[in-house]
Amino acid sequence: MTGTPSLSLADGESVADLATLVRRAARLDEDGAIRLQAAGGVLAAWVCVLPGSGLLRSGLTLGLRTMALAPGGEPWDVTVPLAGLTDRFARRAANGDSSTTLPVPPTTLAPPWAAQSPPRGGWEPRGGIPAGQLVAAARSGIAEVATGAPEGSGSAAVEALRARVWERPVEGTEVPAGAGLAVHALGFLRPGDEQVAVHRNGSWLRVSTAVGHVVLRP
């Protein structure tokens, strides 16, 4: 596809869902990026919660939400700054724009995590994990990082602490605590959710709720 694509979403609810994902992801990293993949009438919006490290991005934790697109669009795949979409949503709100078309920022990015493509199929069920256990892991991890990295800590020390905390499995499961951070920070749990489905495909894990997915490379 040539030129800068536009997002033609199916309805206002899809626009609102994307705006919510962008807002929450920007709270985690205002300088972060979002990968937008349009194909088959569906927009897959990926954001990075934890970037991982090494050649295989060990510890990588991604959040995924899907939204319906208006029919007739071409497939495309682009990674753009979160800030660019934040600005567009702010202008829409200021102008009272309720359309379902949103221009994609012209600036593209190539963060290392966007080069990782989790499998689309072949996921095998691995049971579930209580939603409350994920939330508890997120809250305790956030507190541990905050208290363990006092003001003045070097960036290397902070990153090492974050890796230890978020790559640690939730007690009694194979799911890293980073999954809890993702579902909590991105709002993927609804009131009343009790159980979250877990799937595996090779080295990848997926934690799924009715709202979105967290895909991890432990």
C-alpha cells in the first residue's frame, strides 16, 4: 500500500476502544509506539508493555486489542508513535468529530518488539488463572519496583529489577507476573471477571480476556 493509510473503523465503539488503548498504553510509555495491522476487516492494535531483552526479546510482553474495520479496505501493517494518535484523538474531542475515520500518523517507527510476530494459530489451551491472582501480582510488582528502585538508581539497575519482578512466574503457574501488569494497566479485566484463559504456542504464551490479549515470550 502506498501513502499514509487511514483507519476506517466500523463504528464509534471501535473508535472509542482504540482511543482507550492508546491512552492507557501512553501512561506506561508516553514515547512508545503502537503497531496497527489491518486485514480481513479487522484491525489488530499491538502495544508494548515490557520490551524484553536479547535477540529473542526474552520477557517481551505485548497487549493486543482487535476492532472491526469498515468493509473494503486494503491490508496494511504500520508502527507509529502513540503520541501521534493521542494528538489526533485530542483534536477529535476538541472539534466534536464523531466520524469513524482516523488518519494514521505519517511518522513510522521500528522498535525491536515490532519485529516479533507472535503466531496467529496453533495455540494450545493451558487452563486458566484467577483474575484476582493476576491483579495481585501486578500490584505487588508495582510496589516492589517502586520501593526497590529509589531515586537516583541507575537505569541499568532499574531495568534489572523490572526484569526480575515481571519475569517471575505468578505463584503456582507458568504465567509471568508481567501478564498481570499488562491486563491491569491496559484495562483488560472487567468487573466480575473471575478466570482468564491461558494458551501456549512453542515459546509464546497468551493470556486472554473478553477485552483483549496479552502475548508474552517468557
